[in-house]
Amino acid sequence: MSDTPKIKVTIDGQTIEVPNGTTILEAARMIGGELVPPAMCYYKPLAESGGKCRTCLVKVAAGSEKDPRPMPNLMPSCKTMVMDGMVVESSASSQVTEARNGVTEMLLINHPLDCPVCDQAGECKLQDLAFENGLQKTRYEEERREFEPTDIGPYIKLHMNRCIMCYRCVFTANQVTESREHGVLYRGDKAEIGTYIENSLENDFIGNVIDVCPVGALTDKTFRFKSRVWFTAQYDAHRDCDKCCGKVVLHKTADEIIRVSARKNEWDEVEEWICNTCRFDKKSNSDWKIDGVRNNKRKSVQSINKYPLSMPSKNEVLDK
Ligand code: SF4
Ligand code: FES
């Protein structure tokens, strides 16, 4: 990597040198801060991801040093490579903000207002996006697409109403597990995630689709409705596992492990995939060695709640 020629790109006035072949989104992540575009479908650990949701649009104000003409349309930053001397406008551009607001409104057209009962609330990327870029109320008057929640196997519940068609779960099943039993059926506004013939998703690493899903479309049946995520105390923990790295996050209320998930980085991407055994079957304290309280780097309500080491009592909650 050190031999790779570096090229210069300027994003919202900040210049950085990045290796040739870097996307605008990855260059923005190297700078960090408010200028990093939101990404609902791109997922660095998954090859081919990105280019589906358009939340990461940016304005290319100058294409390169050699050809400084602006690009005529806003570009998806997760799929557009930087060129030497490129100038990009992200959060600083009102045109980009307007486009992201429009994309957010589109993504919410069929999305139910489920947050009060959705297990993903508090870690949902669409909730964050709506908070940053959403309208206060919907302008949509047509009938919404509606599906019944489906059990897709012993561990995973599919709420198709909430799906934004990011394809991350499909790429995860293709690239992380031994076989893929689900996919995108039909096309256009009829497209849906499904197993076609009532199939169940059971292979060893399929639980990872829950972690990559940016919304609450795929949820962990062993955790559903047990707690709001911000009430759980989170710990890094590990065990010797013969199938995966065995490094996880334990979500606890009082001394009970109510959920096991993979560890995620500051971009909300899984650091190492974990197997179903660690995720769904190991819920005893004796199964795990605790490494410490989770230092959550990503932006979420969980970074704000300071990780109580145990659940507050009812009286403590009422006192606040
Ligand atoms: S179920 Fe979740 S991960 Fe799969 S396509 Fe829908 S939103 Fe994306
Ligand atoms: S994150 Fe770039 S198009 Fe979805």
C-alpha cells in the first residue's frame, strides 16, 4: 500500500492525500467529522456493496487538476473514485443537503413509523438519517407497501415493511456464509427480500445479516422486545470458539445477557464476523470472559448513555 501513488482531494475545504483508487466516501472517512456522507447501503467489509441508496451523494465541484470541470450531476461518493486535484462538496453544499433530504423522504415513503416498537431503534441508520435530513411530517398520501412479519428460520425475523433494499444482507449471505437461501425477489417497487419457498436461514454465519441490516428489517428473535438498546450495559467479551473469532459485544440488563452481537467500528461496520453459536446459544455469564466495558466509537444513542454497569432501578429512573 505504501508504494501506491498518492493523490490529493479536497472535501469541504479540507485537503488530504489518499492512495489512487480510493472512493470519495473513504477519503471523507479518512478526514472524519461532519463532512462524512451518510451511507445506508455501502459496507466496506462487503465487496460490491454501495450504489443502491443514494444517501451518500456529493457534489464534485472540480473533477481533477487536469480537467477541473465540475461533474454535471451529484455523484454517489461510495462508488466514485477520487482524481488528483478533485474538489468535492459534501455537507457544506446546500444542493447536497437538499438531495439527501429528498433521498431520505423517498426511503421513508414505505417505512412504517415503528420506532417505538422496533428493536433497531437507537441503532437504526434510517432513524439517524431522518433525524439529520428528514421532514417533520410525511407528504405521502398513497397506500404504503405492507407485508406481514415473517419468520425466516429459528433465529431471524423479517419485517419487510422496514427494508430499504440496501442488499447488504444478500452480500453477507453470499460472502460470509456457505450458502445463500434468501435474496431480492421481483423488481422495482415490487422488490422484496424473501426466501421464495418458505425456507429458513440457518447456516453457521447467517446471524450476521442482523448486524449489517441498517434498519429493523432483520431482527434477532432471541432478543426481540427484551429491552430498548439504550438500557443495556455493553461489554467486550470473548470465548474460545472453533468456528469464529469469538470476539463479541454482550448486551446485559442487570446480570443477564440478553443479546450477543458482533463488534462494530465507528462507521457501524462489523469488525469480525461471528458464528450463530456465539450469537444465539451462548447467553450464560460462564460462557464468556469479559474484556471490559464497550468503548462505542460510533455515533448513536448508545455512545451518549455512558453504559451503566447495571440497569437503574425503577426509583432511580423515576427520580430523573
Ligand atoms: S433486509 Fe435489511 S440488510 Fe437486507 S436489504 Fe433490507 S434493509 Fe438491507
Ligand atoms: S451508500 Fe452510496 S449509494 Fe448507498
